[in-house]
Amino acid sequence: MWDCHAHLVFVTKFRHSVFTDAHLTRLAEVMGSVCADFGATLDEFNGERNHVHLLVGFPATCELSKLVNSLKGVSSRRMRQEFPELARHYWRAQRLWSRSYYAGTTGGANIETVRRYIEGQDRPRPAGRPRATPDGHQEH
């Protein structure tokens, strides 16, 4: 039995603001698949134009650094293959992510606190869709 969770943050190379809602949606799918390959779960995902937050549940037998390397490597490759604008933007660097990352266990804050923090990221909206305010109303 295990209950290991990590809050991960990955920042784009040169901290460029390149992500749209469509990019973040696809990143969540790719990263969820990578987590499953490691026997881990992607419990929460969100991001902004230049970084993403993940809440990952992982078995005690999983080496977190190997999971992170796979998450970053696979997502970088897939996103640059599937989204030509990202490949063009990062043609010289040949990678989407900065080398560094943040990884923190959630022992200091309960899972729901971390989940709410990740949900509260200022995610880019699809074109033409108003942003919902915390009270559920639409921002114009």
C-alpha cells in the first residue's frame, strides 16, 4: 500500500509564453499516459502560458526523477511533433522544457490544498470564451 504524492512544476525553455488551452489539454493527456506507464496517476493538471503544475500519485517503488525525465522528454517530443508552431518556436533548442523543475512532496499541505492551488492557475482561455470568476459568473 502506498500514498505518495508530488507536486511538480515544469517551466518552458527560456520561460517563453507559448501554451494555449489546446496545448495544455493535450499535455494533460500525454502526461497522464506517461504516469500510467509508471504505475502512477495524474491526479491534477493545469498550467499557464509558460509553465505547468502536476499533482502526481506514485508508488513507493517509482523513482521520481525517472518519472520526471520521462514526463518532460515524452511530452516535449510529442508536443513538438503534433503542434508545428511549438516545433518552429523551439527549432534551435530542440526541447520544450527548461532543464530545471520543481518537485515537492505534499506532506506539508494536504492534497486538497495543493489541488485547489493547481486548479487556480491562470490557464489561457480558448479564443472567444469568457473566463469564469471564482463565484461562477462569466468575466467579459
